[in-house]
Amino acid sequence: MKQWTSAIRSTALAVFCILPLSVPVAEAQSLAFQGFETDTGDWTPTTTRVASGGGSLHLTAASGNYYAELTNVDNSYCGVPIDPTCGYGGAEYSYFGFATQPPYTGDYSQSIKMYVFANWPLAIYGGPGVWIDMSPGQPPQTAYNYEGEHNFRLTPTGSSSTGVGVFVDGLPSIATITTSGWYNFQMIYKKGKNPTDPVTTVMNVFDPSGNLIGSITLLDNTYDPSMPTVSGGTLLSQDLQGPGYVWITVWPNGWANDLLAIDDVRADLLGSTTSAGNGAPFQVRYVSNLAVGDSVIDITNDGQSAVADDAPGIITSASNLCVGVYTFDANEELQSCCACLVTPNGLASLSAQAINSTSLTGENPTSLVVKLLAWSTTAGASSTAPPGTPAPPTSSSCNPATPGTLSAGMHAWGTTVHALPTGSPSSYTVTETEFSPALLSAAEYAHITQACEFNQINGSAQSGQCKGCASGGQ
């Protein structure tokens, strides 16, 4: 965990909204949740799990039967070992329960509920009483600056009539809280269209009833002289990873009796806004009756993630997609995996029977579940291979066991054999449909990639690894 002394953290573009109305929240898939019902997870030791109505604050939990009380570690903000002259604490944080950095599997949110007392006393210098600081996951940094990091600064006025102002990164207030209760502080992270586009962060404040009372949209780009000085840098879309951390910090010694309450700490994938027709990076389909006839899969890259070269009308090899192919039998066992290079406007294809011929168990199942995962090839030898070339397992950018940054632009169709409802077992027909988009959880991502790595290690480059794609359709 890092230590900072700078007082300003901001961005290059900000769009303010103060919205005292109910806003529907997109359906989401949970990546992580800590409601303190059974333990405090990876929260720091000064976090105490208490029963609803109990503890020192005697609050009703935001949900369930428990919440957590945080005890300030005075003078802990400014250095390790603790600097006794600092005046600020803030050593309470969580990585959303992840022991290692999870990958990006789609745009997502991080949020935490904190009980806000509208009559909190003034803080030192009339400034914030506490910061709720969050950062998304990203590659390791070389210094104590986390790109894409932002914070809600809860600034009390000392009176319930004027309440607590919610400031963001030193920018003007986006909300004022005049009624005590559990408030939800959320940050949403969205990639741009291109790998080098800045990540967009949407910061929302919801009241205890779930109404949105304040919002601001920030572009994580620091190169605008009209904006306040920042000590962090630009977070590029290609660097956005899964959930990062939440940190309760810049907490003046003794303020609010060195005690705060939190609940419902979570990270969620956003509701899927990318349909198969828009090139979702994770798609699923099945094939059946392979003993009767073959099924084929055709894949293209619509070019929506294309990167322009310096020459007019030319796009770079970074526009290519690697498409991981993962096939499971009806008993949920990964039979084969491989990856195919698919260039913008190119076409590649696979045969399901050919995939079956490389199954790990040699059982040649008559039906398969086929999962496709697309990621950008911004580096690696395979990014310059001809269209349809099977991706070499040794390539760092096109290995189905270690995918890169997921990217939109993949479209896939598949055929399958169906028995006709005529009563005759020898009557069949062939249908073709588009693959279906799916939300990819961190657990499923780990499952398919680790199972693929198992195949690579134990299949001796023969079994459990399909041979990639052919150029052109079938």
C-alpha cells in the first residue's frame, strides 16, 4: 500500500451532474462482495466485525446482520514507520478479497457503503474528515502513484442543516448529505474504443434509498493544462485490469472519535452492453451430433479495435485479435484449447471434428460447448503472422492459457447437426447461428485458462490442443 503527501489528485476532463432522482442500475454480475456476515476478509486488522445494533456506534447494518467498524490508526498516513507529526491516519484498506491481481473481464464497478453522520464535527483546517479512495487494477507501478485513482472527500460543515459535502479529487462538491444514513460510493471503470484511449471513470453517490444524488465523469488523462495538477498519470484502456483496491485514508487524528462504519464492499461487472452483433469479447455456442456430421466455426474481426498507422489508410498489427478457443464435453471437461489470429476484415475457421481429434481424453465426444475469448495482440511474434495462422503456444500475446487484454470486435458463427422430428433416426438437418455473448467472471476466466495450461503441460503438444484455424470460411 502506498503513502502520499500530495493534496491534489484530479483528471483532465470532468463532467458534473447532481441528480436527486432514482436512476435504474444496469444488471451486474458480482466479482467480489464483502458484507462482513462471516468475517472481515482481507481488510486490515483495525477492522472489526460487529452485529447489527452492536459495536461502539450501535448502527443497523446496511444489509444482513453485520457491518464493520474501522478504527483510525493515528499518524499512519504519512509514512512507515508511523510519523508522529503527521496528524492524519488512514491504514484501512482492502483488495476486494483478491490475493493476486485479477484480469480485466469487462467494464466494472467498485463500491462501498459508509454510514455518514450529517452532524459530523468540523475536521482539521475545515477540510475533509476522510477520503474514500479507490483505484482499478493495473500493471505494477514504479512509484507511489496509481493511475486512474480517485477519491470521494467527505467534508463536514459541523451542522446537520448544512451537512457533509462530497468532493471529488479536489474538484467542486457533487453532493451534499444532510440526513444521516448508509450512503453508497461507487466508481465505474470503462475502456475506450482504442487500446491507447484513456479509461473513463464514473463516480456516483447514492442515498440510503438507492437514489443517485451526485455523479461526475472523469477521463483518466492528465495532459490538460486547464485542470488541476495531478501526481498520477494517464490510465490507458490497454492497462485496465480487474478490481484494484478501496482505501479509507487522509483521516485526521481523533476526528469522528477515530471510528467509522462500512458495509457492502463490492466489485461488479456492468450489465452486458456489448451484444454478439457488437463484437463481445466472450461468446458461447454448442455443437451436437458430431458422429453424424461435422460442425464448423467461422470467425471474423470487424476492425472496431483497429489502430491506425502513420501512413494514411493503413492499420497496424496491433489491430489483430487473438481468439482463444476452448471446447468442453457434456461432462464439463476441457477437451481442447488453442488460439487463432484474426485480422481486421479477415476470416478464419475451425472444424469441430478436427478439434475432437485432438481431445485430451481421446473420447471424441459427440457434442461440445465452444467458448471463444478475444484479446488484442499489441505485442508478440504472432501479431505479424498471416491470417488464420495457428497461434504458437510460446507467444506471450496469443497463448490461450495466458490471454492478453480482452478486446471487442469478434464475430463468430457456427453450424450444428440436428435430428429432424420425423421419427426416423437417420433424418438430420444443419443449422447455423451466431455465437451468443456472455459475461465472463473472474472465476470462469481462471477456470478456462488454467485448464488450458493443464492441457498444454500434460498433452505433450499433441492431445488437448487443437490446431488453430484455417484461413477463410468453411
